[in-house]
Amino acid sequence: MRSPWWRVGWRNLGRNRRRSIIAATTLAVGYWSVVMLVGWTQGLVAEMIGNGTGILTGQLQVHAADFRPDESVHATIGGRDGVDVAALVANVEADPAVSAATPRVYGGGLVSSGAATAAAVFLGVHPEREARVSRILRSIDRGRVPQSGTREILIGSEMARTLNVNPGDEVVVVAPAVDGSLGNDLFTVAGVYRSGLTDLDRTFVMLPIDALQSLMVFESNRVHEIAAAVPSPWDAEQAATRLDATLQSGAAPLLVESWATLRPEMVEYAQLTESLEGILLAIVFGMAIFGIANTMLMATYERRREFAVLLALGARPAGILWSVLAEAVALALVGLVVGVATALPVLVWWHNAPPDLSWLFGEFTMLGALIRPVLRVEYPWSVTVQAAFAMVLTAVVASVYPAIRAARLPPADTLAGR
């Protein structure tokens, strides 16, 4: 009994084509809007996470178990005995989600030039490896990257302004050593970086890891951190879990953390935007319900005598109900086809060639991450499916009342014009 009514529902779309086109367009626009808005918000979140973790933090870090939160200079991986740094880096890079890893050493002290002095956080890096993990060495404003085996440093633009130095100038670097002495030496400013984050540009100083180890009286096998890059940040948590299980073979316990632990504020923002997706679906298709309900009410009102004749000839009310619901579902499917056909090409274009509005708005920071006003969208595959189901559900819910009214028509009174 249902198949004929489904065919009738499809054919009824052509009775008033203008009204059907307007209703289908309403659903298509709602679908398109939801998919594009969610894709844009996901692109904003991806941009924030990519910049927040890619500029310096990395998507994954390995420390000694007692390194955080105090970040003591004595809390090196492997303790005072150190560790086979090359082997540890290789083990981290062996994880399928990790694309690159690099060792780091931290320190604190002062950088002086003439009468000017600035407090600094020293970061000893392996220049070649660091460039594959973070973007800080690719943010050179003037000069070049320090070379391994040299007494060269890379300072931020704010610190360079404070000290009034340029690439090629010499500065005095002072840092407390782990043996209680005070390490100090002359360094040459190899370059000046500009990350866009004022605090970072004012305080962080990069220098070759061997130079900082020498300054702080560290053995070459003592490092504070192994930072790793994970191309897809969403895979970092699983990679951290795997590495935590495989790296705990030494005497000194290790702490393996992903960016989700290192930057919890970003996780909260991502969860907030994800919760807003459901609200957006409810708002858009909640508004569409009224348009579809009005369309179906008008359609059933115009065909009330037809329904009355069918009921008088023995048609069951359930059949009338199914025919109206089938028409609503057919309307939703037409709108879905139109919505998908228009949304997917725009998604592909917007993802691969996003408009860059930096010339208009410049760059800004959010949650400690530098955000470029690039309107790149992500592919919101889950939302495309959810929106499709929401569209069909919207059409069905909106047509329930008109369908019930059509099924309950009194045949005699309707045919008599009463």
C-alpha cells in the first residue's frame, strides 16, 4: 500500500512548481548555510590550533616526569645521568603520527648590550631539526638562523628594539649554571625573528643547543624536552598514549603530553565551537519548519476535495497521511541534492584557495595563538551528514500536522462544500 502513495507524493511536487521550488530552495539554503558556517568555524579552530602549537610548542612533548609544572633546569630527561638523546629522538619519530622530533634545553638569564638589559628565556635548539617541528626559525625578520657549533643567538623583534641591536652586533648572555656558577659569554646576534606574539618576541632567545649546554655546564646527553610535530593535531593524543607506553623502559620515568594537555584552553574553545554546531542546526532548520509547514498546509488545502474523493472511494486515512509525508520527504531530498551540489564546490574552492583578508584586518591573537584572517574552511563531513538527516527530519516534522488534517477530512462535508 505504501509504494503507490510514495509515487503520488513525488508527482505532487509538480502540481505547484513555483511553491515547490521556493520550499526546496529554502531547505537548500539552510543546508548550505549550516555546512559553510560549520566549515568556517572549524577552519578557524584549525588555524588557531595550528598556530598555537606550530609556532613553538609543537603538538607533542616528552619531558622528565618531574619537569612540569615548575620546569626546573635540573629536571632533565634521564636525571643527572642523562639519556641517549639521538636514540630517544629516533624512538619518538618512529611513531606513525610523528613527522619530526627535536631535542631542547631551557634556561633563564639576561641579555645585555651596552647599558640596556633584558630578561630572557633561553631555548637551546638543534637548528636543522627545530625548523621541521616549529615555525619560530622560519619567522626571521632580519638576519639568519644561528648555526650549530657557534656562539650565535636569535632574538625577538621586541627584545632587539629594547636592546637596540641588529644582526651582527655582539651581546652579553648571562645564565645561572646547574653547578651553581654563573655562566656568561659573548654572543653574536645572527638574526631577529618576529612571531607576532609580543610576549614571545620580548623574552624568548634561541641559540644552538650545544652553546646553551656549555653555558649552563650541561653534558651533551642532558636535555629538558623532546618536541615533536604531528601533522594532524587531532592525532597527537593517541600518539602521546602510544609513546607513553613505549618510552617508559628507562630507570627515570618520562612524561609524554600532547598539545591538548599543554594548551587546555584551546581544547575548551574547540569543544565550545563543536557544541555550537548543534545549536546552529536547531536554529536554521527550526526556522525552516515554518516555511515547510506553510507550504504543506497550502498544498493539502488546495487538494482537500481530491482527498475527500479518495476517502469516499475507500482509501484509508493512513494512505492519505503517507502521501503527504512522502511529498514532504521528496521536497527535502530535492533540497538536499541542490544543497550538496552547491555547497561541495564552494567547500573545495574555499579550502584550497581561501581568501586572505590580512591586507584589510591584519593579524590578531586569540588564546595565545597568532591568527591570520584567512577564511579557510575545513571539510565538516560529520555535519554534512547530520544536516542531511536534520533536513529530512525538518520536512517530516513540518508536514505531520498538515498530513493529519488531510487524513481526517470528512468526505461528505468536504464534497458538499461545508
